[in-house]
Amino acid sequence: MEYKDFESAFDDLKKIVQEFENSDNLSMDDLIKNYEQGMNAYTYCMKKLENTQKKIQIIDSNFE
């Protein structure tokens, strides 16, 4: 799944985690599908956070 921004990926990740927490009887196929979606959302969020952190460091270095 392609995400357009951090917020949409993070919302998707929260929904997946809630589904894991609230369901005791997910099928193996659903578990795998949700795990894959969750990892895609997590990876997207982490990359966005890393890129944002790098940008902030560059901005900060310009003011030192």
C-alpha cells in the first residue's frame, strides 16, 4: 500500500494494532495480511521520521 503522508500511514498502523488487540480469533491469513500492512505502515513512518530529523539537523546547523 502506498501512503500519501505520515498521518495516513500512522492511522493505518493504529487501526491494525487495535485489530490485533481486540480480536482473539483472526485467521492465519488475516494475521499475515495485517502484519504485512503494519510493517509497510511502520516502515513508511520510520523513514518519514528519519528524513524529518535530518532536515531539522540541517536547519539547526544553519543557525549555529
